[in-house]
Amino acid sequence: MTSTTPSSAEPRDLIADTEAVVLVGGKGTRLRPLTISAPKPMLPTAGLPFLTHLLSRIRAAGIRRVVLGTSFKAEVFEEHFGDGSDLDLELTYVVETEPLGTGGGIRNVLDELTASTIMVFNGDVLGGTDLTRILDLHHAKSADLTMHLVRVSDPRAFGCVPTDDDGRVLEFLEKTQDPPTDQINAGCYVFRRDLIAQIPEGVPVSVERETFPQLLAEGKRVFGFVDSAYWRDMGTPEDFVRGSADLVRGIAPSPALHGHAGESLVHEGAGIGAGAVLVGGTVVGRGAEIGAGARLDGAVVFDGARIEAGATVERSIIGFGARIGHRALIRDGVIGDGADIGARCELLRGARVWPGVVIPDGGIRYSTDM
Ligand code: GDD
Ligand code: MG
């Protein structure tokens, strides 16, 4: 190895002294019933567990050591990712037996952290931001804490974060009905490690409702990094469907997908009948069967599901092994694992069918013509 003597820390040294924490302990209630069997970050998106996209992005930024803060269905993560070597990561896991919230979850992994700079991620965000730019800003500002911020049309479902002209964070307002700006918390933070040590240990803490307002009240140097790269929280069915389609079409970047882009993505062992139409970023999982003349537009079809001839699936998620009968219509719906939707049924506008539920032929309709 060649040795250099930099006068100040080189970017590479900064990255080497950076570790990541990914919070994956939430229950994913807004994605029920899919999250009854799998935690939200493990749901297949463009054929990979969602978390694979985020972990690959962390690795692509040069970070190698990642700690997963788990709680709900904790064992599933380690079973799939193991020591992380498949992704060229060093992965460790810390389980909260009772969920400790976002702040408690960060505090709970402190013993696993050795670097002085810690990047923390919400485990359900699909994004295209260059993470090294957030780190660079953090160091350039000698910040205590730097947050990634994005602009959205409706900030009320997020943490609203106004900043001053220098990018310094003025307030942190979690899910306020009266947001003063459209700038929101994108769910990625750079912490100085010693700040994490100040979070109370072993008790539930919300980083958004407690830690951030407290750090601001103490006058800590908290900065926002704002950009307009792709960003989406995958926590609702609408966003999950959109994010998945954006990955398939190459609108959302993922280092894990190696540049795939097209109207649809069909996995091995899937069968596609004659005249079936697959558009809008549709994904067909392993071993799934799509009948002749079926039309799938922005559909997310999990492994082993069956869409019968002439059925239509638009902007909907079809769970593992579910069946959609002949000429049925599913639009903006979520069909649980193993559910059985009879021929000619219509399920629209946010309908959710629980796992294993059987709906007989023509059993639910929005129109009277059969
Ligand atoms: N370890 C652990 N323990 N993780 C948790 C816990 C917990 O008790 N509770 C939630 N998480 C994880 C979730 O798994 C998820 O990855 C992340 O923390 C954020 O939780 P969400 O439930 O998805 O929060 P949100 O989407 O309503 O709001 C958050 O994200 C927005 C951006 O996507 C907040 O951070 C908002 O301020 C932010 O704007
Ligand atoms: Mg979320």
C-alpha cells in the first residue's frame, strides 16, 4: 500500500471512519396484510427484498460496516443476509425484544459502533441521492447532526424541517397538520457518535419527536442537505407499487439491479400466456403464472401467484401464491398471500384481502354487468 500524508482528512478516510445503522424494526402496519408474513423491508421489490436496494446503495457509497436495528420479525433479516458478505458488507444485527422506537433503536446499537461518524437510515426509503455528498456537507459544516431533506407535495405525513439560508435546521416538526415548508426529513441522518450516547438507554425514544427537538433546543449544529434526486418512502401500498414500478423502469436507481430497465420484469420459472400484456413497470415473481390475454399494468406479482386468463391487475400487489380468477379486475388493491379471488370479481380503490381468504366467482362486484 502506498502511503500519503494528507494535511486534512481525505474523503476516503472519512468514509473509512463511517458506519451505517439501518432501522428495520417497524411493524409496517400500513402495508398489511403483506407485512403479516414478512417485515416491510423484506417485501420483494423488482424481485429483491427491498432492503437489498438500500444496502447496495450504502455499499456503493463506500461504507462497509452496517448494523441492522431489528425488532418485529427480527430473525428474517439474518436468515436472508447472514454476515452480509454477498453484498460485500460486514453486517451485524441487534434485536429489540420490545420495540424502542427510532431513537431507542439507534441508542440500542451503540455497542456495535466503532466509527466516529454514523449514518442512520430508515429501512423503507428508496432513493437516488449520492450519500457521500451528505457526509461531505456534514464534515464541511463541522455539524453535530446532518439530515437528508427532500421536498414533497404533501409534507403532513412526514417530519417537516425548515432551514435557514445557510442550511441550518430551525425546527423539527413530526407529522404536523400545518407544515411551514414543503421540506421534509428524508429518513437519513449523519450523527457524531457521541451524540448517540446521549440518547437515554433501554427506553422507547422517538428520534423525530424527542431527540431532534431536544438537540435543536440545546443549540447543537444541525444541518440539512437538500437535493432533488429520486426519493420515495415505501410505507404505503400506493408508494410500494409506484416505487417497485420505478425500479423496473429505471426511474428509481438501484446498484443491485445492474441497469435493468423496461416495461416489465419477469423472473425465472414464471409462465406468461399468449397475448398477455405486461406494462407500467409490472413485476412477475418466480414461478408465477399469467394467463392468456391477462393485462397487468404496474402490477407487483409475488412468487408463485396465479393470474388467470383475461384478468386485469392495475397498480396492485398480489401476494405469494395468491390466485386471481378468470376475468377478475384488481385495481389499487392488496391481495394477501394465498388468497383466492374468484372469476369476474372486482376489487378496487384500496381493497385489501387478508391471507388465505376465498372470494367465490363473482362474489364482489362494483358493476352489475357480468
Ligand atoms: N429498530 C426499530 N425499532 N426500528 C423502528 C422502530 C422501532 O421501534 N419503529 C420504526 N422503525 C423503523 C421502521 O422499520 C422504518 O424503517 C423506520 O424506522 C421509519 O419508520 P416508519 O414507520 O416508516 O416512519 P414514517 O415513514 O411514518 O416516518 C419516518 O420517515 C419519514 C421519511 O420516510 C420519520 O422519520 C419522518 O420524519 C420521515 O419524514
Ligand atoms: Mg416510512
